[in-house]
Amino acid sequence: MAQKKILVLGSGLVAKPCVDYLLRNPDNELTVACRTLSTAESLVAGRPRATALALDVTSPDLDKHIAGHDVVISLVPFIYHADVITSAIKGKTQVVTTSYVSPAMRKLDAAAKEAGITVLNEVGVDPGVDHLYAVKTIGEVHEKGGQVLEFYSYCGGLPAPEASDNPLKFKFSWSPRGALLSQYNSATFYKDGEVVHIPNKELMAKSVPYHVLDGYSFLAYPNRDSTPFREFYNIPEAHTVIRGSLRYEGNPALVRALIDLGWLDSSDKSWLKDGITWAEIQQRTTGADTSGNADLIKKIDQLCTFSSPAEREAILAGLKWMGLFSHEPASLHGNLLDTLSAQLARLCSFQPGERDLVMLQHKFVVKWKDGSEEVITSTLELFGDPNGYSGMSKAVGITCGIATQMLLDGFPPLNRPGVLAPYTKDICDPLRAAVEAEGIKMVEKVVAKTPAA
């Protein structure tokens, strides 16, 4: 069989399992491209048929390199995917991403079809594995004549409970900037037949206790726009459709405080200059009288909302732990968001021997033809291996690798030009079987039954 040339853009946390999976096939040759050559070189070191390349996705050389490969896997930030797809259309190169299809990507559907290329998206964990099992259970319910009246799906990429040992109750198994911004999205969903919208600044205040499995204390909040999934998952009968995220108790309140204090602002600040201390940044962002602790806390009390004195104390302790009252010069990274992200990346990194956890659960409220109802859950509890892949990198990277291999192998349901995502049985069933073979599996249970009236 002819060699297949694969270009991987990005060598971040999820790239290694994807690369390793694709290198199992001796017909695959991989090029791993990153802005920093040494980062790409460390990823390909000791791996046969893999070479490193220094390449920025904004470089004019992107077209040339993409055109020289059969498929490009875009693991760079989602804002660059449309540029990658545009380049791939020119070179008639297939594309795979693990991200949601954005409006900018959707606009390229006609051009992708004209070029005869598949642009396969949403083949990570969330989105990705979540689709594979939602489509399965919904299809089985419909085949038996049932209706899905309510659908909930929550996912969290978290430290394992024993490693959630800081005030943020979080450690970063992926981009700190992306993780923070994911808690600063607006949310839109169906609830009891009505469309509900939550502005981004109010999102953390809407987090509520949510039981997934015994032994965990989660808060859940909706994320992004869930409304299209009533159509994507073919459940027009559903009056409630909510997709969202999980965090440990304590995290949403602290992130909400950071939002209220202006720390998730990504705009340029002329006053953010070398030598400024953390306390002085806090003073400028909040309008406190001075950078002294008493004045900063006084302003925090004015700007933030606390559910109890205990929560206030926990949040103040968390802000101090982050160093935001410190009179040490801050290590600046362009803007407030990136400066905070770098600080939290240092404070919230996984230590040797610690595990991460991917927790994903669907909940279906089903009504059967006889009028009885059931609540069905489908749950993934995937821990990382301290001596191997993290749970997040495995769930995202392996799933992406499998989907890429299926595309390269000419799997017919994927051999359709245009912008695709795995929302149909013909794609999901074989992809799910391959993912399960790698130890990534959601377990289904009936957790409640209500007899017909």
C-alpha cells in the first residue's frame, strides 16, 4: 500500500497519543509541525516515520506544507482552523480537527465539496466521544418506539479527587487559557420547551450541584449553545436539551470572582508594564484606592457576590494563593488573561505521580409507548496514567487518531466531501467500536423507572 503522509499541526498535550496511534500503521508517515522546532522534535524523538517541522500556522509556507500531505490534523487553537481548511482546499488535502464546527468553518463547506475534500471535526472527547454514545442511546430509544424528553450531557477534564488539592480545585491537562475561557462563555439551551440564555458574566453563578457518581462533589453549568443538538441528535421531541461542564465544588465561585475582578480580560492595557506588582494590577483592574490588602479586600467585597461568609473567606484565600495581593513584580504575558493563565499554569500543574480524570455523563429522560418513564445514564470515568498518557490526552488524541485512520482507509461514510461531524449512526457505530477497543467506554445504566399512570 502507498505511504500516507499526515501533517499534525500543533504538538500540545493531546498530540502524543494521536501520533502514537497513527504510527501503529506502517504505511503512515507523520510530520509534526510546531512554532518551536524543539517542541516538535521532543514529540517525534525515538518514533519511526515521524519528522519535526518548525511552522507557524500564520506562515505563508502553510499552503505548501499542507499540499504535500494526504491529511492535515489541526490541533492548534480553534481560531486558526478556518485558515487551515482554506489552505487545505487549495491543496486538496483532507482535514481533521477535534473542535466544534464554528460558523467560519461551516462557511467553507461548499468550497470543500468543490475541492473534493472531507473536513472531519468534533472527534475528540467533548466533542467526540459524547456524540458516539448520545447517537447510540437515542437511536436505540427511537427504535423501541420511545421518546427522549430530556437530554443532559456534562463533561469535565479535572484532576483526580486526590490531586484536587488547591483552592481552585483544578489542574491543567490542557491549555490554561482555554480552560479559563471555557468558564466565560455564554450559554443557550432548551429548558421545559423554552429557550434560555445566560450571559457569560453570569455563567458561574448558575452552577448547581450535580450527581454523577458516588464519591464526587460536582457542580455543573451549561456551556455554549446547546440548542442545535436537538436537531443534530434527532430528538425534536425533547423539551430540555442541556450540554455543559463539570467542576469540583469551590471552583466556579473562585472563577466567578476572577471574572468580577477583571482577570479574564484579554484586551491590551497601556498600564500593564514591566515592574508592576500583582497588587498594583489588582488595584488598577478594580479601582481600589491603594494596593494595600485592606483597600483591595474592600473593593473585592464591593465587586464580588458571596453566598456565605465561608465562601468569602475561601475566595479571599484563593486569590491570595494565586499571588494577586503580592507586592512582587508580576510576570507579564501581554494582557490580564494571559498573565493570569501563566501564573495558574505554574501553580496548577500536575505533579509526578498525579492523575487527571475525564468525567463525562449523558442523562436521558425517556418516555416509552406504554407511558412509563426511565432515566438512563451513560458515563465515562477515565483516569490518566501517571506513567503514560493523561486521561484527557488519551480520550482526545486516540479518538482523533482513530477517526483520521478511518478517513485515510477510505471508510465510506467519511468519504463524503464537505464539513462533517459524527452525528449519524453510520459514522458513530464503527468509530465507537474502535474507541472502546482502546479502553475509552461509556457505561450505560437505568437509574430510575416510573410506571405508566
